[in-house]
Amino acid sequence: DVKVTQSSRYLVKRTGEKVFLECVQDMDHENMFWYRQDPGLGLRLIYFSYDVKMKEKGDIPEGYSVSREKKERFSLILESASTNQTSMYLCASRSGGRDTGELFFGEGSRLTVL
Amino acid sequence: GQNIDQPTEMTATEGAIVQINCTYQTSGFNGLFWYQQHAGEAPTFLSYNVLDGLEEKGRFSSFLSRSKGYSYLLLKELQMKDSASYLCAALDSNYQLIWGAGTKLIIKP
């Protein structure tokens, strides 16, 4: 059964803390994505990666960074968390060379910043 | 700008049929996706349309009209487990997905 696993389902952090959200996929996919999901808004792309050590900014990269040291792992980093980063974060992966292919999502990480 | 519109919420009765509409405006177009997301769970792929017409997959069908910038998801013989949010997303000319806010479907017995 194919799987995208996010390290934490629920996190509570304080303003200014550094936050790591990890995502691992077991499908050997080249492409990985980080989205945030907020009520009343569509999914918004934060960063994506087409290959190891490659990263591309999405629509809302400010306040975030990413790391892709291994093909299966894509980490989202909040260097200094702020209350407006309270959200549901979704990781997704997709097979490379198939821009029209389906995305496989993780269960999500719900982050609350106090 | 790029935009996807879909109703915020719909209610239907178990056993009935419901149609969830989606209109899109994108810079170029390379297809339209529908995903299902149960509360607290990951979105899962339902369908992909790139050509005009209706594609049927069991109880679920998806329709696309490229000239009208319009798609719908048709769910037949509704079951309680179909209560979920349904996300519409269009693929633009750069193969980036533009997402709608989702339609929450409530099924009543």
C-alpha cells in the first residue's frame, strides 16, 4: 500500500520557535510538495521539489524553507514560527515526468502557534 | 488572475444523486482534477479530465467543458460514507495546480 507519512499529526509551538515538519514517501516519487490548508481557501503551495537537493518556491514561501537530502524525505522548516502560520500542512508526492499524474497526500500536520 | 469556484457546502439525501459544480479561470489549461477529503484525513484522487465529456467510474462521474471553463462531479446512489469535502483543482499552462476551496457534502439519512 503506497504511503506518504508525515511525522506529526498535531503540534503546538510558541511564537519564535523553530518547527520541523517531516514527510516520507515510499513510492520512489521524484516530485514532492508542501501545501497549507486553511478554512475557506484552496490548498496553497509553499514549496516543491523535483529532485534530491532541488527546491522551488511555490505561491507562499515566505517564512518557510525546505530540505530534500534524500529522495524519499522532504522537510518543511519554519525558522521562527508566527501565529499566522497556524494551519494544516499537507505533504504530497507524485511520480516524476507525469505532471498530469495524481498526487498522493499525507494525513496532514495540524500546527498551532501560540 | 487564476480562480476556481465551487460551492462551499451542499446537502443531499442517502440514495439520491448530487452534482458538485466547479468553474475555473486559469492561464492555460492542462486538465482538471477532483479529490475527496474526509474530515481529518488526506485528500485522495477521484478523477482527472483533460478532454471534453463525461468520464464514469462506478458511482462517481466527472464532466468537463473546456470552452465553458466548467466541470462537475456527479455522485450517484449516495452513501453516508460519501460525506466529505470535494476539492476541484485545475492544472495551468505551467502544470501548477490551482485549487478550489472545496465543497463540503453532507449526506442525511
